[in-house]
Amino acid sequence: MPRVLVDAAAVPADRGALTRYVHGLVAGLHRAGADLAVVCQRAEADLYRRLAPSAEVIPGPVSLTNRAARLAWEQTGLPLLARRAGAGVIHAPYYSIPLGSGLPTVVTVHDVTWFTEPDQRSPRASFFRSATRTAVRHARRVIVPSKATRDELVRVLAADPTRIDVAYHGVDLAQFHPPSEEEVRRASTRCGLHGRPYVAFLGALDPRKNVPNLIRGFAAAVKTLENPPALVIGGGVHQYDVDAACREVEATVKVVRPGYLGASDLPGFLGGALVVAFPSRGEGFGLPVLEAMACGAPVLTTHRTSLPEVGGDAVAYTEPDADSIAAALGQLLASPGRREQLRTAGLARAREFTWAASAEAHLSSYQRAIE
């Protein structure tokens, strides 16, 4: 296969699951023996050299940390760089693509919630809707992380299903693993819990993540417990609806918001939780669910979009409204046996999703684009 150029410069370093997708994919492509070039932000060049020692790692211009400058460079500088690097195909892993490169281009569309979620009205949402429409129309192949996302692309944008390839994400079992007692203790201290039991959420605070209903449902689920656990909302920044939901609950309900958690904290944080609750209204894949299962956490999520493809029979499900979350969460908190069953099933399920398999699916998509 000709050389593949992955435009990792499009991915901000602090974008959580998106960053882990690109890192896992690049490492998987390297292990699969792909002839690989990676263009990235200058500050991340050494990281990509460690992830893919055989790849040609090309630091982009300093200006790429600015979105407007990066998008302009994507249309002009990236095609020139790709040709100079001898690339036969370009992979754009984050919605937008170069339109005049003259090379086959593959794009990853992670989800279509920018179109389907009623709360997505910001200028950022307008950009992603426009970029997605353009990419779906002009890319040779479109990679999506689930069958649900493929079906939504066809339904919402009338995309051609014969040009869409499904490539599930993987999970890095070296990073996401059942934690040691020391890892659990460190994460508990980092969150200010000092050993107190807790229910965990990890992710951005976008409206579709449904965190306000999780807070309300959690408060209802624990209100009669003598020694209730805390709810820890990891990741994200302050968001108005979440702040308002926190003010609604009684002062006796402990909601902890530690902010961004480093990679080394995640196994202890996820694996040390009584339950990891992820009641999202819609996901392209749902990487936090997979990573929580890999850490040995019992997971509660919803039946929406891709989440059943990831969780299968190894997670518990709820509807996304607060009352349903309260009922489902209450049942899990009252049943250590059920939590242990989910813990065991989740570990087995997580092993089915590998970056090696994801890399092979990507390589097949690149080959189709070239052909």
C-alpha cells in the first residue's frame, strides 16, 4: 500500500476520547507495518515518534494551534506537505478535509449529533455541520466508529452507504486496566474523597452527555441511604445546565467536580467507582464506556445510538430521563452481586475491541480510497 499521511495536527491535545482515538490508531497502524507519515502540532512531535517509531513525523507550522490558521493551512499547506512526503492517501481524522489535494482523502466522521441534538446552536456547531457536509460529499471514503453512526449519516445527510466504512475504536489495555489499590487511593485523594465510595462520570459536559439528569437521578437514588456515595463528574468545564442541576439538589448530596483528570488517574478513577454512569443521549461510539469496562467498572448507560454496540450485554441500561436513571442506579447500588457480574462481563467485552483490529479496518478503507 502507498504511504498514508495522517493529519494529527487537526486534533487538539486535550480533546479526551478524540485524542485517544488518534493516538491508538497511529500506534496500531505502526504495529500493522503501514508506511506512515504523521503531521502534528509541534509540541506533540516527540509523542508521535514514541507512538510510531517507524513513521515519518512532521511537525506543522507554529500557527496550527489557532483553528482559523489551521483550517487555512489544511487547504494549502497540507496538500503540499503530503506530496513532499510521498503520500498516496490522506486521512483527516477530525471532520474537515483538504479539498484540492489531488490525492485520495479519507475522513473520520465521529458522530452526527451536531445535526440531531436540539441544543447544538453554537458557532462551533455550525462549523461542524458545514465541515461534515463538505467532507461526506468530497472524501473518497468516510470512516465512522459504529454502525449506528453510519445509519445516521445515511438518514440525516443522505450519504452514500457504499462509501462508508465502519471501524470500531479499540482500547489500550496497558493504560486502561483494573487498578491497583494504590491507583484507586491516588484517584480518590485527587478527587478529595479520601476513600469515600462514589459513582463516576467521565467526559465533556456537552448537553447530549445528559449530566444534569444524571445529577438529578443520582440525588433521587441516594436520598434514603444512610451513608450515600458521592457523585464525581470528571472532565469537562463548567456548563450552565450542570451548575444549575448542582444547585437544585440538597446540600446532603455530595457532587464533586475535580475537572480534567490526567491519564494516570483514569484507571483508579474508573475502576474504583461503584458504578460508572454514562447516560448520554447520543454517541458516535462511546469510548468512555469501553474504557470503563476495561478498568473493571460496572457501567450504566443508555440504549441510544452506538452505545449498545459497545456495551452489548456487559452493561446495564437506562432511559435518559432522571426518573429512569434514579431507578436503574438505585438497583445497581443495592446489588453488589449485579455489579460484580457486570464487572466480569465488562472486562471480557472490552478485550473484543482492539486498536489492531481498528487499524486493519482503516487500512482497508485507505485501500478502497486508492482503488
